[in-house]
Amino acid sequence: MSEELTYVDLFAGAGGLSTGLEKAGFTLTHAVEVDADARTSFANNRDGWDPNDLSEDIRDIERGEISDLVGSDTVDLVAGGPPCQGFSEVVSPDGSDDRNHLFTYFIEWVDELRPEAALFENVRGMQNTADGKFLDAVEKSFDKMGYSVTYRVVTSSDFGVPQHRRRLVVLAFKNGRPEYPLDGFELEPVETPGVIDAIGDLPEVSAGEQVEQYAEPPKTILQQDLRGDNDDLTSHQAANHTADMVEMISHIPDGGNRTAIPDELQPSSGYHNSYSRLQSDAPAVAITSNMSKPSSARCIHPFQDRGLTPREGARLQTFPDSYQFEGGLVSRRKQIGNAVPPYLGEALGYYLKEAVYNCGFSEADQERIYTLRCGSLSPDEFEQKRPDLEGFAQQATFDVAD
């Protein structure tokens, strides 16, 4: 293994997983993403990268080209979020699903580069696809290459993310299972951050409006961390709801739902969780591309009469405010909603550094772990509690089940 931990990001999206892995100290060598806007977002948020530096459709890459693209015969980690809905003949025996072979390309890159570990995430329901046969096929694919597999469903709020996003994380290891099991691994936030802990410092914006300047300083460590030294507020643009929509949702209290809407204003359609406000002091439900559409998701701001702005969605995903998303509003919402929360990716990076690569944590790593655990605290509270937290970052990281 080289002194620096190198990785490739396949099916990279706008770069949520990579943002986290980079924070944890991993060095990106190549990325693959087919969506043009997401590819541009990924590149434009990384110094020295151009959208043309990324590969586009993984299906167009010949196996013999992989090492040349990466610039090396091997990397330490192959990571990504391959669409898995149609993988293997077990799931799609007639091969009719266009996504049927996408995961096989992920496997091909692992087999070609022979990393110490491979990491991918997917929807939690993947473990039940075809009565579990899909996940069996995944394990058999890695087993044929000499990799052992472990997996678990994680809840993002256990890693400092202000969101109850649940995802299946799958890890494959070349040299047997690590000493620290993935099962039970979390960061144990001092206090689980809620929606307002993440977005409470962002200025008010009415339906159809956009605000480009901050109005007040950060109130929590999470807000402070995500804002950083950023000066210009981008993508804080609300959907242009109709007056009837604004009137309808104005009757819904913090954390409430459509039952609070007067009978004469009740919507005639919508999903069971639609027309619902996020609860200000609790983590959000999973943020999706429908983050601005009250009729399609639980996405109404806790206090303001509108759906979330893309920047608020990005905050709840833990993207830094400096992160620029390319494309129109619909594309930006999709990129944000489809992303791995960077804080989750970062925590997994720390897990891999210790459990797989036997790297000790630097002072910078320790500092970041403090930050991830303390997002809900005010800066003053953070400084007051800091002496009690010192020395426990590593213990918290590996407070795993027996």
C-alpha cells in the first residue's frame, strides 16, 4: 500500500461520497459519471479537475483501459454507488433490464485494480431484492475474486448527518474481515442534530425568491462547518408555489402534516407523506430530488411556507456551502437528493483507515471527528465540552458491537 490512500469513484454523481472520503484523507485518482451536470459539478468542485477528466459511461470503458485512466495498476479503494436494481441473471433472467450489467462493471474495476477494499452503498431494500438472491450474487461475485463481504444498513443521523437517511453499505476486503466489524460502527453524536441545527442560519426566502447573501452568523457547529469561510450563498432558491399552495401549507405546524389543513383547502391527491413539514428539532426524513415539492414528499420548511431550497437540501445532506451544483433547478435537486451524505462518506473513510489500512488518526482527523459528533452544539458549548471529548474520538469511532 502506498503512503497516501488512493481511490476511484465509480457512478460518482455530484461527488457526495468523494467529498467525504477526501475529508478523511483519501486521494482521488479517477471518477466515472454518466450525467453531464453531475459530472460538471464533481469536477468544478475539485482543484485541478475538468469535466473532461472524468469518464462518462462506464460501459464504454474497455478493461484494458482502466489502468491508463487511473494512472496506476492499483488503488487502495474502489468506491461508488452502482445502480443495482437489475444486477445478475437471478434478478433479471431475460436480461431485459438495461441496468442489469452495471454492477458487473464495478466488479470488473475491482478485479482489474485489486484494491485492499471496495465500498459501495445502495438503497436499504437492496438486501431483500429477489428474496435476498441479489445480495447473494454480490457476495459470490466478490468471493470469486478472493474478497470477503460485510454489509449493514446504516442510519445517517448516527454519523452526525441531520437526516434519517437509511442506506445499505457494502464493504469487500481482500485480506479477510477487519478487526473492527462494520456492524455497530457509528460516531455517536453528542446530540443528534435536527433540521434547524443545519439550516437555521440561512436567510428567509419566500416562494419563487432567491437570496444570495447570509443575514446572520452560524449558530451551531454544523452550520459553522458547512458554511466555512464561504461568502456567497448559492442555490438558496425556493420553488415558485402558487398562492393556493402557500395558503394550504400555511396551516401546517412545525412537524405537522396534511391533517392540519382545513377541509375546504385539502389537496385532492398526493402521497401519504406529502404536504408535511419537517420537524425543526429532529433530523429530516431522507432528502430526495422532490425536496421542493410539498405534493411529493415531506419537505416543507419547519417555519416558512415553502418546500426546501436546493441549498437547504445540500445542508441536510452535509455538503459545504462552497459546493456549487451545475444545471437547472431540477438537475441540482436531483444531484443533491441522489448523493451520499458527505459526513457519512467521511465517517466510513475513517473506519477504513483504521480497520483496513491500519492508519493512525492524525490531529486533523481527531479534530474532524469532534466536529462530526458535535454538530448540534453552539460554538460556545463546543468549547465548554471539548475537555470531556478529548481522547474519545477514536473510541467513539469504533464503539462497535461485540
